[in-house]
Amino acid sequence: MLDNAPRGTICIEDIEIGMVRSLRKVVTDRDIELFAEVSTDRNPVHLDDAYAQDTIFEGRISHGMLTAGLVSAVIGEQLPGHGTVYLGQNLKFLAPVRPGDMVLAEVEVINIDHSKRRVTLDTRCLVNNKKVLIGEAVVLAPSRKFD
């Protein structure tokens, strides 16, 4: 059999229920500024200390989708990895992520449909062992076999 899977990939044939992959990243002021620029979301709760101080958050917070992007990084780089196609994701934001927070983004395989090459992943982000984001993703995993 020809192995045509990209490097950095766990193919559908090798994925198992319970597999977990993760990454850690400190969210910086620069990350927030760059995300605001790319997304065009310039809500002052992310960028303006004085404004954010008077909100329910009592200070600046990261964009929720910046945090969710860390989940995407784990999926696209580790599990399943390169060649994965995102089919869907639901998210629930539980707590804010602040500049300087260390975020742990994790994905865990909870279901596999080998016939359709679909993998369902429990997705979560934590700061100081507290969940700040939870959700579930469905992806199309790469295969060593040709379609």
C-alpha cells in the first residue's frame, strides 16, 4: 500500500477512541492585537484597558475565537494533523482568557466513523486547570488509502 499521508498526521486507520493531543500557549497583547487586525474585531473590551475596566470582565480579555483557534491548531497540526478537513465545531465559552494567561488546548477522540473517515473530538481549553472553553468538533481525517 502506498503511504500518501502528509507528515505530522495520524491517519484514520491509526486513530483510537481516547487519544488526546494538546498545546500550551501564553496569550500575549501582541496576539490580541494581531487577531483584532486579522479578524477586524476591534471591540474595545479586547484592546482598551480603560474601557474594559468598566465591563463585567473588569479588564481586557482575549477574543474568544483566538482561544478557539488554539483548538484548531491542535487538530490541524497534531490530531489528526496535516490534511484534516474541519466539518463542524460547537463552542461554549465558560470564562474569559486574559493577556498573559497560559492556555492549555486539548482535543480528545470520542467517536470514529471509519466508513466516512469522520472523527468526533471533545475540545477544551483550560487556564490554571479551569475550563474556559468546551465544545465538540467533527473532522474528516486523512487516510493512507486512496479514495
